[in-house]
Amino acid sequence: MSLGDFLIEGARELGVIVSDDKLNLFLLYLDNLKKWNEGINLTAIRNDREIVLNHFIDSLSIVPFIENDKSLLDIGSGGGFPGIPLKIVRPALQVTLLDSVNKKVSFMNDTVRKLQLKDIHAVWGRAEDINNKVPRGSFDYVVTRAVGSISDTARLSSPYVSENGAIVLMRGKKGPEEWILAKEEIGCDFELVDSKEFTLPQSDLVRSIFILKPNRSSKS
């Protein structure tokens, strides 16, 4: 199976259609990622197929939870995951990529330019920094991918979520165990509105997704 077919089939198993033009964008993304990765640490994975599986296909696993024509903040985006893959398949999304490493921000903005993507940009800063120039309370989705504990990440994400927005937490195989611990820590501050545990296509890698909404009334 070619690399392109591997991506298309993996995405299809997740309910995501990757057309030829979108596939070309992913391949350009892969090429730029590998070039930049020679100079800065964007990913420890070097094998093309493993990058496609662990970063591209993994990012697409939350597409069913993300509506088009909405705004999304990706905290700790690093190499652009999951924000850039989401933008490729949900082109009407308005995406902000936030990372504390300036070189990674430069890579993401360079990739955005080369892929000629619109309404997406990367910002240098930390989510906990009130001066990071990322607007609070304005995003329909705030997404994190294996960043910190569930409780810490939920609290870090909460200020950025719009009134009817949601926090999307992407976790690994220990996600269900992490959620049990997190429930005790976050109490009534967040409501779990959806969750999913699954295995990445054509692999034995287990992933978990949790969709939370801040309970504003609990803080009033």
C-alpha cells in the first residue's frame, strides 16, 4: 500500500474523506516537516508511515467532533498537530496554533504559507500567559493533544472557550484511568459531554477522546 493510500484508508476508517487535493497538501506537509525536523525537534518519529499514522491520522480522529465554519485553538501544537491536519480536511475552520517554542511557531507558519492555507496562524506563547495575545472566551473548540494532566489541561483551556464552546482532550491508552482521577479533581467545574476510546486504524495504538464543557454556573 502506498503512503497516500495508507493515509486515505486510515482516514476513511475514522469517517474522514481525504480527496486527492487534500492528500497533496498532506504530502507537502510531510515533506516540510521532515526538512525542518533536521534542524529542530518537531517529532522523534522519522519513518514516513509512522508520521502519517501517529500525527496525521491521529489528528483526524477528532474530526467527527469538530464542525466546519467554527473557530479552534490548538494549545501546545508543536509540529502543527492536530490543528493543521484539521484545517486541511475542515477548510472553513478558523484555526489558531499556540506553542511556547518560537522555532516550532516559525515552522507552523512556514507550513501554512507553503500549503496556502487561509484563516490559520501560529502564535508564540504559553496558554497560562495573559499577555499571549490569544483572545479569551472566543473559541468554539480548544484542543490539546496529550498535554499535561486532564484536570490541569481542562483548567488551562477553560478561559479560551466561548460560552457554548467545548474542550477536546486527545489522550492515549491510559485515558480512561486518567479521567477517573480527573473527575475527583475537577468536581463540578466541567461536564463530560462525550467520549470515545478506539484503536488507530491499521495499528494497535489505543487512543481516547474526551469532550468537556466548562460549567460556568458552578463558579458563580
